[in-house]
Amino acid sequence: KLNETNKDLIFINGGVIGYSTLQEYLVLKENITIPNLKFIILFHTLANDMWMNIKNENFNPAANLKNGKLILLKPKKIYYEKFYKKTFIYKFLDKSLLKGRDLEYLFHRIDFAIRGDKSHVWKVQEKIIREIIKLTNNSSIPIIIVDIPTRNQLNNFSISQVRQELMKKICEETNTKYYSLFDFYPKNWIDLFIDKDTHWNNTGHTFIAKFIQNTVLK
């Protein structure tokens, strides 16, 4: 949609596959030497990005911290399902309530809700974000961070914007341009999403393309 309306720039979607901020960092690190990069836009959502950074049991890479330094963990070659996931009660709860959220996810979600920036999941997330910004600064390429609120936040099921405030603080400290779509979504934001899904539909993609064109680029 952006390439259809913009004749001065070519937009490249470098975010797929990217289900964690760590994967986005690794993709950026590999491609930042592409000639004539004008700027980078990093989209971020609380729905999955930072929870996947520390999940070291799947085929995706993971990260940890040791003495304040980022430690990269390679993907697992073989996935072994944990015993509790094989039980009837877990399968029942997963189908009716958890929807794929395992005990590790729930632990870190609760830890973040209680301790905020002191939680392990946020410390890893913050380190990765700062490494991304450092990488772009060293290459003299501007980066813009766009925060995408979850449907629960928009529905006021989760009115907390702690994660957005923490991200905004990082951007202020590093002089990085920051946008939260809380401030830009229309009142009928529900029309931007696939029904009963967290992803944008065609209307949503049109909205975000216009947001980039009319707000970010200016």
C-alpha cells in the first residue's frame, strides 16, 4: 500500500518472520548494511513480542541476560513437549481459557504486572531495544518506534499502559522518535481488525499505511 502511493521511497517489510523483538534485532543486524537505507520503523505490540524473547524451548532464538549483557540462545533443534502440557486438565484449560499460553508465559506476565521494569522479561526487552537503537545510531540511520496497543487495552479490559510508558522512556533517553497508536486510532478502531483476531484487516492496513505516509514521514 505504501509503495503504491509513494514514488520517492521503496518500503521493505523486514519484519517477517519476526515474532519477537529479538528476531527483529537479528534481522536488522543482518540487513542494516543494505545501501541507501533512509530510516527504519519498528512496530511493537505487547501481544507477543517481548514474551517470545525469553522462550527458549521452541525453534525460534531466545535471549537472556548475564551481568547486564545480552546472551543469545540458539533455537532448539528438537522440541520436547513438557509433561504438564500432555495432561487432560491442561489441554482442557488450553482449549477453553489459555489459548496456547503456557505456565512460563503466565509467570512472566504476572511478574511484569507486579514488578514492571524490575521484571526479567522487561530487562531483556529493554536491552534488546537499546541494542537496536545503538545499531541504527552507529549506522546513522534514524529509527522510529510505533507501539501497537492490544485489543484488550483498547477494550479497557487492560487499561494499563505501563509497557508503553516504559518504551516511551527509553525513546526519550535515546532521543528516538516514538508514536503510540493509542493517540491515533479512530473511535471505530474495531473495524481495523480481523473478526476475533489481533491482526489488522485490509482497512487496518490502509489505516497504518496512511499513518506512516501522513504522520511518520512528515
